[in-house]
Amino acid sequence: MRFISNENEKNIVIEIAGDFNIQSFNYFKDFKRSILEILQKNKKGLIIDISKVKYIDSAGIGVLLMLHNRAYAENRDFCLSNVPDTIIRIFKIIKVYRIFEYHADSDVICRG
């Protein structure tokens, strides 16, 4: 797992690549700490681009839910972009699909 963060006028865009799973647990700590530091620095919306995620498990989904809840608590926009169909199917199976807002690309303004 690796990630890149970029900012545009309205949002922070986090691009995640690779396997987003429990095997990346040590990296999750760094990832969460880095994202939370970015969020503390400004009040922009948060877009998570997962177009390059090959696999996600409950640990990865838990991180996405934690970021969603954090954004919601701070009245900040949050959405997922470029979500592969395989991950959409997983979200639907485990009943978290309706929690997130989705967009086809990361050049959007999320509603929250």
C-alpha cells in the first residue's frame, strides 16, 4: 500500500494504491497519522481516490469509515472516487455502500 496526497482549491485528494488490507497494518498507522495531520492543517473536503487499490479487506474499509466519520464530525465534505467495480461489490455485500458518496473522478466537489 502507498498513497499520495494532493490539494486543489476545495479538496484534499488522497490517492491510495496497492493492497489496502491487514497486511499493511504497520503502514495503516503511518497513513492514518499522515492523513489526520493533513486534516488538522486545513478544513478542506476529503476525496479518497481508490482507482489503484487492488484489494481491500475489513481493516482497509475500517480506515475509510474512520476517515468518513472524522470528516462528518468536522462538517467536512468526504467522498470516494474512481472506485473499482470489485470494491463496489464488496461494499454492497457488507452493507457499507450507502455510507459513502461516490464520483467517477477526483476532480469534483463532494457534497459531504
